[in-house]
Amino acid sequence: MLSQWVRLAVAMFAVSWGANQFAPMQLVYREHLGLGSGSFTAMLASYVVGLIPALLYFGRVSDRFGRRAVILPMIPVGIVSSLVLIAGAAVPDLLYLGRVLAGLASGMAFGAGTAWMKELSSAAPAGAGARRAAVSLSAGFGCGALFAGLIAQWLPAPELLPYLVHIALMVGALALVWSVPDARGRATSGIAKSLSALSTPQFRWGIAPWAPWVFGVATVSFATLPPLVSESLRSTSVAFTGLVAALTLLTGAVIQPWATRWSQQDDAAGIRVGITLGVLGFGAATVVAYTDGALSVAAIVVAAFLLGSCYGILLGSGLLSVEKLAPADELAQTVAVFYCLIYVGFAVPFVISLLAPHLGYATCFVGGALLMLVSVAVGRKAKDRHLTRT
């Protein structure tokens, strides 16, 4: 019989699959609906419209009423999101609604699910809950993009089949997680209070400044780079987009044990390694901007590996740091705030799509690397100054 944390991991895997199954569909919708890259990127980013309010609201609900009270209703919301995306093939404006609903389901799952995973992992070594949550989410993100891309490339009805697979996954997840006990009881007080972890210099300066780059680097990898070589790949461009997204996000899942180990030794060690890999990844992306043909395709693969490693290390390090800072009765809400910060990075490809026609992609990628370095350096300096003064 599957252990309780594994059953929860399946539910988190399924919802993150749904969050990213849309990523490789850009070329499908461009061909079938005539959507431009700007419209598709806006649809991709509209996910955040549902995500951030849901994270903030349902994190509090989870801390007050328990994790099951949020995770179980989340699954029908995820199913409805895929049904709406199916209808979007006939009414393109529904694609925005489908993405918002996918964000709502993710917002319900991420904070409550991460907190629940920690509680179900109480008998495991320190950091196991954060690692299991990060691996579940990253694996779902990667597999959703991979299989959606492969299905859309080589099977019929590309606007339908990827979403049916996700619906089947969600139904299976509901059956598995239904009997998982809630390790956290109902809170005795319903009075809203400020989150103590958010006022610490460790969070405000040691985590918040770089947090948006967690998904900033990942979305640049799978949303910005593949369309740059679509003309070279032609008939396999949809599958390649899915493969790049999968490589980015599954690399982030595989690297989690190292991320946790580094962060347990020194909170800043994992962040330094992640940022270094991110800068190298932006360097590989710059090569893509200056080349074409096989060389640019190879550069995208290298960039996906480097940016995916950056994403995974920063995600794992951030979750572990948040777990250390947050009291048990504030954990889901504090994790939710962290997720809100990292999802700000979903806007990075949209900003690049606006700036690139005027500045060029290479300039945008170099600028991204510099901003990432500045976010860490300034945040660390401010944190150290505050701690010294205190």
C-alpha cells in the first residue's frame, strides 16, 4: 500500500502537470487559431491571476481548517480547468479562463500541499518534507510539458488529448488522497494575524529579492527559447518545446537532494550555486540569440539544463528556508507567500517579448543575468547590515 506522503505527492504531481501542460501548446495554437507569441505569452501568464489570490487565501484556510479542507476541493477545480481549455479550441478567449482556473487549483494545492507534506514527513530526516514537495511539483511540471508536447506533436486532436490525460490523472489523485489523514487539527482561533516569518531579515532580504527568479529562469527556458528555433525544426517544433520544458523542470526535480544538502549546511550555499548556474544559463541563451540551425538548438538544450538546475536549487533552498522560519500554525501561509514571490517570475517571458523587438534577445538575456546577480547581492548586503545592527 502506498504511504500517505506518496499519495499526497501524486495529487501534487497531478496539479502541477495541469499547471504546465499548456507550455508546449504555443505552436499548436499558432497553427490552428492564429495566436501570436504575445497573445500566447499573456495566456501563459494569466495563470498567475488565479494563482496568487488563491495562494494567499487558501494558505490561511489551510492553517485554520486543515489541509484536507483545501486539497480535496482543489481536484475538481483542476478538472474544470482542463475542460475549459478543451473548449478554448472553439472559443479562444476561454483559454484565458482555463489558465486562470489552473492557477486557482495550483494556488489551492501548493501552500496547503507543501505544509501537509512536511507534516506527513515528520518521521523522516530534516528537510524531507520540503524535498518531497519540490520533487513532486517539479516532476509534474516537467512531465506535463513533456507529454503534452509529445501528444500534441504526434497524436490526433492536439487541442483535446493532452487535457484528457490530465483529467484522468486528477481523478486518480482524488481516489488516492481521499483517505490521507490530516495531521493538523482545526485551529482554535480564527483571528487573522501577521506572519512572523515575513518580518525577519532572513525572509525579507535573504529570500524575497531573488525568489522571482525561481520561475523567471524556468519560464525563459521553455517559453522564450524554443520559438526562436521553430523555423529550423519545423515539423518537430511542438515536441521540441515539450522536451525543453521537461528537461528544464525534471532537471530541477533531480537536483533536489543536492539543493537540500547544501541548504542544510549553509542557507546561502544553495542560493549561490543556483544563481551561478542561472547566470551561465542566460549566457547559453545569449548564444541562441546569435546563432541558428543545429548550434542554436544545442545551445537551447544546454540553457535548459543550466536554467533548470538553477530553478530546482532555488526552489528547494527557498522551501527549506521557509520551513525553518515559519511556526507550524503559519506554515501554509508563509509557503504561500513564497510561492507568490516565485510566480512573479512568470512575467519575465512576457517582459522579454515586449523588449526584444527593440533591444534584441541577447540584450534581454544579459540584462536578466545582471538583474539576478544584483537581486542576490543587494539582498544579502541589506540582510547582513540589518543583522549586524540588531
